[in-house]
Amino acid sequence: MSMGSLAFDEFGRPFLILKDQDKKSRLHGIEAHKSHIMAAKTVASTLRTSLGPKGLDKMMVSSDGEVTISNDGATILSMMDVDHQIAKLMVQLSKSQDDEIGDGTTGVVVMAGALLEQAEQLLDRGIHPIRIADGYEMAAQVAIGHLDKICDQFPLDQSHRERLIETAMTTLGSKIVNRCHRQFAEIAVDAVLSVADLERKDVDFELIKMEGKVGGKLEDTMLVKGVVIDKDMSHPQMPKRIKDAKIAILTCPFEPPKPKTKHKLDVTSVDDYKKLRVYETEKFDEMVKQVKDTGANLVICQWGFDDEANHLLLQRQLPAVRWVGGPEIELIAIATGGRIVPRFQELTTDKLGKAGIVRELTFGTTKDRMLVIEECHNSRAVTIFIRAGNRMIIEEAKRSLHDALCVVRNLVKDHRIVYGGGAAEIAMSLAVSQEAEKISTLEQYAMRAFADALDSVPLALAENSGQAPIQTVAEIKSRQVTEKNPRLGIDCMNKGSNDMREQHVIETLSSKRAQIMLAVQLTKMILKIDDIRSSSENVSL
Amino acid sequence: MVSMQPIGIYKPGAEEEKSETARMSSFVGAIAIGDLVKTTLGPKGMDKILQSGNKNNTIQVTNDGATILKAIGVDNPAAKILVDISKVQDDEVGDGTTSVTVLACELLKEAEHLIAQRLHPQTIVSGWRKAVTEARRALEESAKDNGANPDKFREDLMNIARTTLSSKILTANKDHFANLAVDAVLRLKGHGDLQAIQVIKILGGSLLDSTLDEGFLLEKKIGVNQPKRVENAKILIANTSMDADKIKVFGSRVRVDAISKIAELELAEKEKMKDKVGKIIKHGCNVFINRQLIYNYPEQLFADAGVMAIEHADFEGVERLALVTGGEIVSTFDNPELVKLGHCDLIEEVIIGEDKLIKFSGVALGEACTIVLRGATQQILDEAERSLHDALCVLAQTVKETRTVYGGGCSEMLMANAVSELAMKTPGKEALAMEGFARALRMLPTIIADNAGYDSSQLVTELRAAHKEGRNTTGLDMNRGEIADVTVLGITESYQVKRQVLISAAEAAEMILRVDDIIKAAPRQRAPDHGH
């Protein structure tokens, strides 16, 4: 505990201002800054090696001993058991990039870490944190302005599928699935294109579902233009394949009705007992009949069936699926154009969903089964069905595909792109350092620091790809200036070209812009904190 | 100065291991797992005793990689990946669980050397990927397809079964069991649904007394006073409560004001049951099998009607019965004309060893069969079942994908040579990784030879030379300790299994290799176990 947190009166007695002051620790001034920067740097340095197509993975062990392997920044950070306040901010930073854009979660953290690292050196030189923050802000404006200048148009329609695939491949390049690189990219693009509303430039992710099933090869992963549900028919002898299915989607159980109001039914005599018995059988009969009358030949139900009801359904040749989860029910409803019906009485023919074919898939030697609903009325709902050797690869494939989907979606939303592989960062860095010379105040230093921080992304890329980082980056920088070509970046895959347009390494403008903005915002926020109080040593422990 | 103090960004108890340390710890963990199961590989592999931690200390003796790995609790995350891989292999193809673990571990050992030579993990990974593609190509080229010729195909299946069983406890009677397994699988007529094959273990006798029974055996008893033998049986399979049939309308309860009324109600209940039994009998069945209990009263009613009633057949039993007899599982009994009854020619009680079983013969689905395993101890029976299961799985896979490859280290050597060849032509650091891959593949025959107690270096180099000369059907003969032509020995393996081993192992090794950082969350605090 530093002495600064205690005040003394004129007789030298300690003067307590805060409750339990002696139990609280306080950091302030430059020390607080240093400690924050230290924490942020630690987080950033963990993620640094995951950047780029040759980035390495991290293995996370959860508190229950479950193992996850990933190189997705947001995933790694969310699974790190972080306690430090500033480190938590970094975690949130990558999360907000993930929510907003869905890609570049590693890059944003590395960028923020680099900005803070540069800030530390400026603090050592005695520059006031607020001036640094201001300088960063100015630099960010310049950088983003420059991004707008160097961005390219990426016209989008169905004929440009090829270019979209190449973009998706860039995103997937850094993930473990890059063995089936092209296939996954195609899946991502096709999935987005089939649900995208090109008029409104909108993509509804709700319509894309990802299902994973352990076993098989990654190559067996496929895009199902329909819905896959992890359920099987409620009775083992129901047909496994239904053509021209008319689907009744129910959220009421095939069970005797349960009034919501509290009630008691007293059986006082033999008559009552018999009446109840009759009522019960009638009720089941009626339910099945109501469904059958509408012409449905498949029942999807959110709840369970009574054994007797289940058998009745089989007898009346009405295949049924039970315990289908809420989101899946909705998806089925969207896909088949059916209505979710909460009561048997309200079921009518026009509320049924339609699908060309419903079939059951079986896998391997285990008894797992899944239902596939294809050729739906509304073809827009799609399911990506992932197969892989183990659960971890499936999870990782899901995350990678999600990233790829996000990138494609962003391209659908916004046509402007910049080039990846560090090309945009280097271009921005050049622009910022040029602009810095024109500033006459202290902020000039902060801006130069910002330019240096921008270099850290290509540096990390080069380092991860096994190249000499400083030499490579310096070379590209000079080439960008002499050739006036902002598309030059790090050749991570050793393809022999530095032109990112040839390598099809592109990122969306919105993603890059969000990266810079979020990183700068966080840095500014951290720089503005100069005092931190925490009740040290949790007393309860 | 506060800033000089270490800043913990993790919660207390959480740890992070970085680059070299992380890699080290995952290599060590994975290699330890590989070494653990290594000695069980091959026809002369050793078994392990697994002693469970609970208080009755049950013992398992096994040679099955997946079973061993499932039983040991591992803490190392990389080791967990290997355990996972073997589990998947078990689920998907049923065999090769040891090979996949050992191959992954050998790959990681090679990776360790390469990393020590300052090769970037990503370079190794890309080299491996090329190696896997090449190895797959070589494997596919060497694969034979006898699917079109039934006689030859049966011979293939027998060979595969013998090869699979040769590494297990059943090796002494492998011909007998290979026959059993092939017969059972061929009965399925290609649909590969192992559900129709039932394995029943009965203590006593010797392994050679194990038999394949046509039809279906149920480990249940027939009700008292009911016929013990029914010919031309019409079976009603049901899932319904035959105790007191409850009223299911929510919130109902019995409230009476006099004892006499209870008696009346009881009577009504009894009548309801009687009605139900009456309805069931009206279906024209002479055998009634229920998933749930049958109480004394209905049992007596069935006995009176001369119907055989079997209670409490578990869920799987009921489903399997429905499958093999072609009946449907019934829960309501109001429409007898709509219900499909199951059929079989004869139901009788048979006694095997000391156990009474119910045997259904001449079932509608001619594909069903039951394998009765006999053995001296429970451990032998369990292990025999696992071995047989492996063999059945592999055979079922082979029936679907009829291509076969040669075993006895032959395919591994073939792939290794193909990969080496490619490595020679590849400039750059990836070639080193490919050579490592080839070495790892060659380790499999080495381990097989080691386990059998032969001079592995001598044998494997002989084998390599033979392959180089173009005699690429040469493999290890572990009975005589020399290299020989595996076509003569009949050591055959399923292409599907081999390919899966190769792919899964490479995938797992790659996954572990790509990790450069291990972040462990603080273990969840658990209330101490009081020990029951």
C-alpha cells in the first residue's frame, strides 16, 4: 500500500477518509498507468502469435477440465480466466469487435496493445496522458481518412461468387480448417448468398444454422439447403423418409390438457373414475384426429408425447418428432413457411409448413440420427452441417465458418474493401507519420507513436510467418512509398508476391475501420484512468 | 514501486504456459499417452489391467486402445485430445483405436525433433499435409476391391476378421470367431446395422463353446403358469403400464368419504385392467411382451388366457424385438385391426450354462442373429465382447466400403516409402517434415515387431528394402519373426479403417502442434467428497 493513500493531521496521526482505508490498495498517477499498460500488453502478447494465416493456436482448459483449441481472438479471450480490470477491458474490446464485425478480433487486441506500449514510452518522456490520447485521436482520424482514400470497390452480384470465395478463403486461411480451405469458403459464400437480401443489403444470420456432428472427415462438411435437427422420429418404426411433407408445427404437448389455473379434480366415485378414463382416451383420439384432418403428414412438436399418444400417431401413420427446441422450431417454421401453432384447435391446413423431402440421416457405428428437412418452401434457411474427427475441431470449424460468414456478410452490406496482409496498416502508418510532421504541438509525438503502433500488425504477421519481421516490413514500407502502391503487404504464404490484390487478401473497409476506432477508443479510456482503488485481498477468503 | 510488482491478470489458480513450455507440456502429455497404449499394438501386444477407483475395485483386462484410454483419467490437455481421437475412431469405424493414438504420438515425437531444429510449427504442418495427401494416394492405389466376387469377398472378410482378432484375447480361437463374425455380418445383407446382432455373455464353458444362434435371445423370464413354448407365435410388443393404470389428467386425485367407496374404486381399477388385458388378447396374439412391469393380476389373466407374457424387456430389447420380428411397439389397444403383430416360428425357453433365456427362432427379419459368448471369467467375457465388437464393426464397414488393404505393417511401409519419395523431390524445409512423417509411419511396424519381442531394426529395414525393390505386398509375419508376403499370410485390413487412422492421427497431431499457448482456468471449487 502506498503511503499516498493515508493522510495525517498535524500531530502525525493517521487520518482516515475512507472506510476501511487501510484494507484498500490504491494506485494512482504514473504507476496506475504503468500497471494498466502492463496488463494490457500481457493480454496482447498472448494473442500476438495467433495473428495471420500462420498464426498458432491456443489451448484453453476450462475450469471443468474441458479443452478448447482455437486461434480466434474473441474465443481465446472469452475463455481466459481473466481477473485484472484492464485485461477485462481488452476481453470486452475483442468481444465488441466480434459483435460488430465478426472478424479481426485478434487484430484489434494486438493494435490496442501496441498503442498502449507506445504510450508507455511517451509517458516515460513526460508527456501528459491526455495529450497522448488527443494525439492518438488525431492520428486515428488521419488513418481512417486515408483508408477511405485507398479503399477499393468490390461490386457484388451473383456473378462475383468467385471473388467472394477468395475473400472468404483469406479469412479461413488462419484457421485449422484450412485443409478444406476452398470447400469451406464455398460453403460460407453459398450460405450467405442464399439468405442474403441483395436489395436491402442485409443478411439475416438467424437463417444460417450450424450443426456439428463428431465423426467423419472435415471434407464431409456440407451445406444443407434446409434445416437439420438433432432429433429422430418419436417412434422407432415411423417412416424415415417423407416426400412432400406437410408439417404441423406444434408447441403443445400430446398429453392430457393441463389448465394453467390451479385446480383439483376429485375422484369421489366409481362413476367419476370411469368418466375420466373415457375422457382421457377421447382426448388423445381427438388430438391426433385434429392434426390428421388438416392433411399434415409430419408433426414437429416442442414437447413430449405420452406413450399412448405416440403409438396412436404411429397407427394413424402420422410421423412425429418430439422435444424440438424453441429456436429450431422457429427455424423450421421460417424454412417451411408454416405457422407455429400453440393449440390443437387452431391448427388449419394453411398453417402447415411444406417441404420437399424430410429424411433421417444415420452415422457410423453409433446410433446417432438426425433429421434433414430439405427443399423447403422458403429456400432461404440453410444449415451448415459440419463433420470432423472430434468435438474440438468441430467447435473450431464452427467459429472459423462464423468468421467467414461475417466477412462475406460485411461485403454484402458494404462494397468497399481494403487490402489485408498488413498492407492497409502500412499505408495508414505512412500517411499518419507524414501528417505528423505538420503538427506543431506535442501531439506530433503521439501521432508518430501511433504510426509505429500501426506497424506492429505487419510486424507480427511477418514474425508469425517465420520471416525476419523488421527487415520485411521496412522493405515493404519503402516499396509502398516508391511504387505508390498501397496494396503491398506481407507475403505470409510465401507465394512470391507482395501485391495483396493478386493474392486476394482483402478485408472489408468497415472491419478495418472498426478495428482502428475500437482500439483507439480503448486506449484513450485506459490512458484517462489515473487512479484505481480496490479492496485488496478479498477479506472473505 | 508498485509497477515493479508482477501483475496477475488471471484469477488466482489460473495459469498460462507459453510457447516452448506449452509445446513441451503438450508433447510430453501426448507422448506419455502414446507410450501407454503402444505395447498393446499388434498380434503380440500386451494387455492392461484397469482397476476402477470405486470401492468394489472392479477389474478389467483389455487390449483395446479406446477402452484403456476411456478408463484412465487424464489431466493433460494434449493427452485429452488423443483420448478424444481414439474415442471418435471407436465410434466411427470401431477399430484401429490403438493405431491412431500411437501414430499421432509418433508424429509428435518427430515434431519435437523438428522443432528442436528450429522449424516453424506451421512449416511442419504444411509438410505433413502434403505427406497425408501422398500417403492417402498410395494407400488408395494399393487397395484391392473384391466386392463384386462373393467368394473372394468372403475370403477377404475372413482375413480381415482374423487380422483384427489376432491382436485380441480371441486370437487362440480366431478362426472360430472370425467365422462367427463373418457369418453374423453377412446375414445383415449389406445394411450394416449392427443392432440386429446381439451379443450375450454367459459365464462358464470355454471360449470355443461360443455359438452363433439364428434368431434372437432375450434374457428374461416367462411369467408363471404360462406356456413355455409357443409355436408360430404372434407377438404383441407393447410399451404400456400394466400395473395400476393411472389417470393422467392433471390434478386428479382420489378423495372419498367412506371405506366402501375405496373398495369400489379398487374394483373399478381392477376392471379397467381386466378390460385392458381383454383388449390385448383380442389382438389375437399369443405372446405379449411389455417394456414395463406386468403386475401379478394381469399376469394371472394372461396365464388364464394361455398367453405368454414377458415383462420388463428393457428399451433396447423392445426396439430390437420390434425390428427383428417385424411388429410394432404398441401403447393403445383400441384398434386391433391396425396393429401389426410380430411373428416368429418358435419361442421357447432355453438353458445355456445356468441361465434361462427366451429364444425366438425363425423371425421375420432373417438378418437377426445372436452370438452367445462363453468364457471362464467375467473379464474374459468382457474382453471377448469388445474384441468381437471391433471385428463386427470393421466387417460392417468393409461390407459398405469393400476395398481392402494389406496389414502387418505392409500398408504403413508402402505409405512411408511414398512419402519419403515425395520428400526427396520437394525442395525446402517442408521436406524435413515429410521425412518425419514417413519415419512416424515406419514406427508402426517397428512397434509391432518390438511388442512381439523380435529385432525390430533388422525386420523393419528388411521390410523397407523389400518394398523398395517393388515387392510391395511384403509385411511382418509375427508368428515366425520374419518378413513375408502378406497375401500368402492373409493379413488384410479394411481400407476404411486404415484411411481413418491416417487422417485422424494427422489431424490430432497437427492440432496439438499448432498450440503455442495453454491457458488453464482455475479449477472449479468442489465440495469435498465425503465418500459413500
